[in-house]
Amino acid sequence: MNSDTRETIRKVLLFILTILITLVFFLPLLWVVMSSFKTRLDLFAIPPKWIFTPTLENYIGILESDFKQQLLNSLIIAAFSTVYSVTLGSLAAYGFSRYPPKSGNFILFWILSLRMLPVIAVVVPFYLVFRALGLLDTHLALVLVYSIFNISFTIWLLKGFFDEIPLEFEEAAKLEGYSPFEVFSRVSLPLTRPGLAAAAMFCLIQSLNEFLIALALTTRVAETAPVGLAKLQTFLGTDWGRISAAATLFMIPVVFFTILIRNELIRGMSFGQLKG
Amino acid sequence: MARLVLEELDLWYSTTVHAVDHVSLVVEDGELCVLLGPSGCGKTSTLRMVAGFIIPTSGAIYLDDKRIEYLYPGDRNIAMVFQSYALYPNKTVRQHLAFALKKAGLSASEIEQRIQQTAEFMHMEDYLDRRPQALSSGQQQRVAVGRALIRRPKLFLMDEPLSQLDARLRVETRSNLRRLQQDLGITTVYVTHDQMEAQGLADKIVVMDRGRIQQVGSPIEIYEDPVNLFVAGFIGTPPMNFIEGELIPEDSGLCFNHPEFKLRLQPALLDKLDDGHKLDGRQAVIGIRPEYVQLAPEEEPNAIPAEVYVLEPQSNEYVVDLHMGEIPLKMRQDKRELGFKPEIGRRVWMRFRQNRMHLFDKNTGARLA
Amino acid sequence: MTSIRLENVHVNFGKTEVLRDISLEVADGELCVIVGPSGCGKTVTLRAISGLTRPSRGHVYFDDNVIDHVAPGDRNVGMAFQTYALYPNMTVRENWEFPLRAAKRQEELIQERVGQVTGLLDMGPLLNRYPRELSGGQQQRVALGRALVRRPQVFLLDEPMGNLDAKLRVELRASLRKLQMDLGVTTVYVTHDQVDAQALGDKIVVMDVGSVQQVGTPEQIYETPANLFVAGFIGTPRMNFLDGTLKQENGNLVVEHPLFKMDLPEEVVGRLADNARDRKVVMGVRPESIGVSTHPGPQTIPGKIYVCEPQSNEVIIEIELEEEVHLKVRVGRDALGFEPYIDQLVQVQIDPDTLHFFDSVTGVRLS
């Protein structure tokens, strides 16, 4: 009895603590979303207003500007780069897992080292390369660059997942007449769904958030949302209402995608149970 | 209708690791052949070469006179039950069975019919739509077998399929498996390190050690006529007793001499010797199974005295650890036949049933008689 | 010089009753094996003796002293676990010294005790190895040694051989038994393996669903099991069970089964309690008490061989009397006199003397 009460108290305290920590992290987000619906006057009110009459003025303003196109660019580039990275990455990861190269982990480290490269170091070379190719200010340029970075990460992540799949799973299917590619696509790949989800999530966020390369390689046509956001800070001053509205719109796809694959992500956390 | 022939099968994993050393073997149609040996003896590598997961360094594998060692596993018409069962966590039992048949070129209705048949045959109807996690270990084992036999393969391979079950279930499943194999008449190669399992299941046992076949024979042949010290010691629990000594000719005949005792070898044993005269002075090892050691409570002529070290009752038998001086020996006998309880510390007298005794060469380990 | 006594011990976890009214005595120097399937309460019983689990009712005595309120560390018990629980960062010697240093013993005494245990367990050359450098059997000996160095008055072992392979178990079993006898320390050994239990125990306690089913010597447990559970649990292959009815016919007591009828001899009738007449029973017969021949004789039952498995100098034959009615028979190959094969028609002979009778409802032995 005694220990039961103590257990209850412990759970309640833990719950309160969780709420508090969540609030600390959530408050800035809440602030941005609230700001996007405020008038300029409400925005700078001191003390801050928690209750106010919402307005869509900021959204109307931002959607009439270039930002609409920039957001669309971001989504197109992120989507293509994600699909491209995960598809190629899973194939490569499977190869590294099942047919490890004789050179050991050297190639694998080399691939990962791409990820470690400071972006600023490659901005200028990339600019020169894409100028020579005539690909400056195109969607393709950013899709290619982002994929280079994302594939290396995807390979590392997914190789871990493939390594976890017992070899017998594949051998059993081979005996049943499935070709090596079918074994990959029908047995092993479906078992790495949590890993694919995590990889896709990561690639998407990376591609959406990237700023420096997008700034260097695009000017108008393929300009992305982070660049556009930065440009809202002009010498005439900063329109915080519009920036908040833009930031809120920018968040929506990521939130949406996360909700879509959340079951897979959660399963990924308990992936070790696969063999059970 | 399948006969498996391994011809001089050789496998090097690297220039120094000789995993399988010139293994030649014939498994007749409908036979259950058990590859038995300690871990690292090459039994699993041999099985995997038959399945097609490893290509042999040299040698040939024939299945019904068709050479198969270079064929893709899926083109060999072989099914396998894995030690881990290899059941997919994301598929139900029904989906496993369907998956196994998809490449067999059957119509949807035929597939459905086969699944029903197999489920009935293996008593799996009740959990056809469950995933492996929701099954007991015994049920998982059955699914693994069902999944292999639904394709009606020419050859069944089994890699320690019972090792995940607890002792009791293992014994029951073993006899069911034996019956099933017999009913279906599918040629089977079965790998295990458990010699009791091998004896209980096999038509033919192949004892392997260090990549080489040590002996091939029926369970009874392997048990009663082991060809060398390795096989003799590997088969049987409690294991065969070994005593090292020297063969000395005396007036009364050939004697086995040991510092603790002298044993006159009887015709029952000597008749089995190939050429008795060459054995004089040879370093030899006596091998005698625990059940062929007889105990008497009182001194008897020609009996060797010993002391009871530990007594272990086991069902209707006693397993007795004896110390003959410094030499430990085990014996095993029905309580009633024994007629007295060999209490720990008690002095008893032993006799060896020489017609069931073996003599091995101490240096080569080969059997002399 | 310690005996252990449990008196009406109950243990509850929350609302579940895991031990129900356990009374048990272990004499000084005795090796008592508690055996049962998983979840039967055997480990909890051991923990109640060690003090790691507090009984919700009942008492634990060492000799004649109640020790309910003595902390585990003060009971002077040595315990070894299935997982060995060795410290990976300490050598064998350090693992052994640790409990003595914790008890602040003098250095001289520590060295003396470690020396003794080393000799006893024959671990001399391995003293400076780390656990990961040892085989399973060696690790098991280290775990035993750690329990031994403290010179406990009681030795508690929880499946100490659970992680070892069959061959090694058989070897270690004998040396464990010998060691326990030489030390003369009162020992309680918990296992789920009935083979180990028979081989080791001076006394076997068979448990199921939180209560004691039977206490006895290995011979008593095997030859006169108290109920169907014990009869089925002890012995491999397990005892055969057949449903039947006891009836009075022409002044004789007979047992009737759909497939056969058997006169019971005087001795058996004498053993059965008087109220055993005219009731449904379960007959139990051990596999080694059944004879098999190829020719019919008086009171033989026809059957067909379902499976036969050679095992050492014996063969285990499963015989189908009719669908779903199978008997397992264990017989020496020499005694059998023919080579059995699957689907062979044979005759089964059951000696009524060897039959065990159990109440078909309660499962309790009738005798």
C-alpha cells in the first residue's frame, strides 16, 4: 500500500516536470505563431498581450510577395532531394551491409566525411562548378547539392538498420525462389520502414532549412524560403509580423510530414526488438 | 524421389581456414541424415553449401544426378528450416505460407488450397492470421517447418531446428518431426550438435570433426561400434569411460595393464581384433560405456574394486561416479537390476562386459577392437 | 550446523499470491532441490530464505531461531545466481576477496580463505584472469567460490547451471554434489530441470503454482508421485496416462479402458484405498514398465509403432493404440530382441503391478 502511494506521487511529479520542460521548448514556437496573427501595435505592446483580436493582414501581405514562390521552391527542392537521397541511399546502404567492400570501412568513412565538411568551405567551389554547368539559379542545382550531403547520412543510418536484419531472413526467401533484388525489395526494405521514415524526415528538414548554399546558388527563379525570410530584414526595418507569418507557413509542411510518419518513427526507436 | 550426393566437397574460408575437408556422402531417397559434431566441425558449412549460400572451393553436389553446386539457391528446389526460424515480424503465418508459394507458379486458388492443407496438416489453423511475436516458441517452430514443406521441395535442410525449445518440448517435437519426415518421405539433411537428438532422429548419422567426416552409420552402429576415440567420446550420455594403459602378453593371454589394475582380455573382445599379435606392448585406451560396467556389493573373482564417489538417481536408474584409485569412471544401471543402493563412500566391485568393450590406439585414436 | 524451516509461508506481490502456505524443512548438511516449471514460486521460496523477499505471512527459521526480521546480509547465507553476477572489472581473486573485504576481515584471513577456495575449486592457474577470459563452466565455479569464501551457514543456488551446455552440466553436477558433501553445508538448490533435481537432491521439493506438491527423496518422488502433476513432471520420457474405471467384477477388482480390461492382483488392490472402487481414474505407467513384443500373449494390447528413437543402448518407442492414444515405451535394445520400425504392428504388455492410479478429478494418487 505504502509503496503504491509513493509510486503515484512519483508519477504525478514526473508528469508536471514533463509539462514544464515541454513548455520551455514550446513557448518560442507559440510566440511566433501568435505574433503572426498580431497587428504591429499588438506585437510591440508591453507587457506582451496574450489575448488579442487576430488578424490575417500579415498572411495576406506575405502571400502577395515573392515568398509564395520561394516556399514552393523550397518544397519542390526538398521533396526531390529527399526521394532521391532515400532511394539511392537505401540501395547503397544495403550494398554496404550485405556485400561489404574488401577495403573495409574506408569507403564508408570517406562517404561520411562529406557530411562533416563545413558548408562554407564548399560554397565557392560549388558556385564555380554550377556556373560552368550553366545550372545557377535552377532547382536542379540545389537538389543535387542537398542530395550529396543527405545521401551520406542516409547510407550510414540505413546500413545500421540493414545490419540488424538477420541473414536468414534473406536466405529463406532466396530458397523460395526470390531473386537478389526481390529479396532486397520485398523482404529487407519493408523491414527497414522505421529507418526509411527517420532518414526521410532528416533529409527533408535538412533541405528545407539550408541557407548558405541556397543563398549562393540562387538569385530569383529557384530562391528558397530561408533566403526569402532573411531578405525580409531590409534596410527599411524588419517586419516581424510578416516574418512570423512566413515562419509559421514554413513550419506547416514539416509538422504535417511528421504526423504522417510518426508511427514509423516511434517504431524506429524500438527497432532492437525486430529479432524478438 | 531425391538422392543427394556430395563428392569431395572442400571449403576454404581463407588460405588458413579449412572449414570442410573433402567430404563425400550419399543421402538416399527418403532418408533422414544427421550431420553431427561440435561447433566449428564444418557441419553447418556443409549444409550451407547444399543450400547454395556458400559456393564450395572444390567438389560437386548432385541432387538426383543434377549438378547443383553453382545454382542459385532458389533454383535448387530445396527448403530449409533455420535455427532462428527466420520468420518475418511483419508477416502473418498465412502471409509466410503464401510468400513461400508465390514463386512456385501456382494459381491463386491453388495457393489458397495448399495453405489450407498445410495448416491442417501442421495443426496451425488457429493462428493462421497471427504474427510471429504472438506465437509460442513451439508454434513458431511449426510455422517454420510448415513454410518449408508447403513448397513440396525435393530436399529438406534443417539447421538445429529444435534448439530454441525447452528440454521437454524438444523431445516431443523431435518425435513429431521424425514421424512427419517419414510420412512425407522427403530426403532430409539435419544439422545438430546434440548427440541425443541425432540418435533419436537419424536413419544415418554423419559424425564430423574439424571439417572431416569421422564416421557414417546408423545410430546403433555409431553407438556400439565407434571407429575412433572422438566418436566414442562424443556419442552417449554419460559419456564412454576411457582408461589408458598398455597391452602386455602373458601366459593366460593378452592383458591390459594399468598401474591400478590388470585386466585379462577375454575372447569376446579379442575376437574383434584384426591382428592380435601386433598389439603387444602397444599404448592403448579401453573404452567402456557406463551401462556395460557391472557393479557388485561384495568382492568377486576378477572384479576390480572401486569407491562410490557420487550417486545420482535418474528415473529408474542410478548413475554412479566411481573412483578406481585416481581414475574416475561412470556406470549406469536399473535400480532393481542393481539390487543394492551404492551409497556415497561405499566400496564396490566392478566388472566390464568385454563383448561391449572397445580398445583404441592411444596415439592415433583409431579403434583396435 | 544449520537447519532451515519454513512455516506456513505466504508471499503476495500486490494482489497476486505467489507462494501459498509453504512449509518445508531442510536438515543440517542436506542438499534440498526445489524443482518446478517457471512461475511455480521456486525462486521466490529461495529469496524468502535469503531474506531478499519478505513473507507476508508465516515464519522462516534457521535452526530454531525465527529470522524473519534479520536482514539478508546478516543471515550468513551464500548465494549464487544463474547469471553468475561476477564483477567484470575484477579478476577471479578480486571477485573472491571482495565480499571478505566488504566484511572488513583481516588480510591474513582473506588470503587463507581465498587459498582454500582456490584449492577446493581447482582454480589455481586462473586466479588472475578476468571473468570474460573464462569458459562458462569456469565462471560458474567462480560464482560458487564467491559464495563459499564467506563460509556461509547456508548455501542458496538459483539455477547455477542454467547457462551451461548439457555435457558440462553433467560433469559439474557431480563435482557440485561432491563439494557440498565434503563441506557439509546446508544447501537449497533451485532448478526447473527435473534431471538435475533427481541427480542432486537428498530431498526434492516439487512445486507448482505457488505451493508444494510433494517432498521426498528422488526415489520416493519417482516411484510414488503424490499427484498427476508430479507424475508428469518427473521423468523423461514422461509417464503415460490413460483414462480408466475401477470396477468390481466377480469379486475381483479390474481396471477398464475402452481398449482393454485388466485384473488387478492382490497387492495392488491392497495398496488402493477402500473408496477406490467404482470410480473414474487416471492410470499412469512409466515408459520403462511397458513390455513390447511382436507376438500376442495373455493380456497384451495390440498397437502400431508411431515413432521409434534409438537412444544409447535403449530405444524409445511411441506406440499408437488408437488415434490420439499413444504410449511411450523405453526398453533396452538387448531386451527388446527385434528391430522396431515405423508402422510395425506390435503387442504391448503392461504389468498391473507397475500401474499408478490417480483420481480423475483431483489428480491425487490413490493408494
